[in-house]
Amino acid sequence: VSTATANVTVVDAIPPVAVAQNVIVQLDANGNGSTTAALVNNGSSDACGIKSLALSKTAFTCSDIATNPNVVTLTVTDNNGNVSTVTATVTVKDNVAPVLTVPVNIVKLNDAGVCGAVVNIGQATATDNWCCYHNK
């Protein structure tokens, strides 16, 4: 009988399966919004496990409304350094309503000798996340 010892090295050369889903980003009152790689990920997998998820762009502003939909890349890295990528679309929406401010109620008696009055009612003002207003 004779025996021998040998080293066997197992190399994982199979990239992970990257799966993404499209997402919608709602902008806030300041015209900013964001998403994460975890929200875009839609069940990416690897037999040896996933080490990390990364997204090519996570922050969005009013200017991204003009380029809807925005294409992002999800990068999936497994525990052995193999990488796969997949793209998804991020649709940016501004659903924050503008704020309208009107002058206070006015009560005025008619002008002397006439059935009416000249009334200066002032001006209404409106505010919105400015850049979104101009990119719609």
C-alpha cells in the first residue's frame, strides 16, 4: 500500500447572476431624491454568495426629470471577486405640489357716493422646488 498527498485548489470563475428591477424616485420639496443598490436589486444570486451590490448613480435631482428614464448600472460582486452587471431604469418624479399663498380676506365699505370700491387685493405668491417647475 502506498499513499500520497495532493493539494486541490477550487477556483470559482462563475460570475454571479445579476438581476435588477426598474424603480421610481420621488423628489422631495428641495428637488432631491435617491435610491439604493438594494432597491434596484431584484434577486441577484451566486452559489458562493454575494459580497456586494453597487449602483452607478444613487442621487437624483430635478435635472434628471428631463432625462427620464435614467439608466443605471447595478454591479454585483460575489464572495470570490467575480462581477456581473445589469442595467435598470430610474424614473424621477416630482409629485410635491406647489404652495400657493393668497392675500388675507379683505372687507371694505363702498367708496363715498358710489356703489362700489377700489380695492387693492395684493398679490398671490407661489413656491415650488424651482428647478422641477422649470423642467416639467
